[in-house]
Amino acid sequence: MSPPDPADASLDDLVARLERAAEQLRSGDLSADAAATVVEDCAALASQASAELERRSREAEREPPPGQDSLL
């Protein structure tokens, strides 16, 4: 079994933070200003998650599919 990828932990952390923010927003307990701040934080977190997924996608494109190693 390979060790966990730190990037996975980072992405998992971003997802967990987004989920907590969504719970806060759904609760209705936040003032309008606090809710606006949470929404701005969510946008920043989503941007970070998107960048990480894009990085992974580019990295995966560079790697040959399993069983398709170079013959030379």
C-alpha cells in the first residue's frame, strides 16, 4: 500500500471546509455580513480546489496509462 498523497489531504481539507461553510450558511444563524464573508471564503476555497484538480489533470496527462510503458 502506498503512503497517502499530501495533495489528497489538501483536497480533502478543502472539501471539508466547503462542507462546513455550507452547513453554516444553511443554518441561517449567520448575519448578512457574516454570510457574505463565508460566501467569499467559499469562492476562494473552490478556486483552490479547482486549481488542485487542474494540476492533477495535467499531471495525469503526462503519465502513460497503466500497461502502456514506452518500448524504447
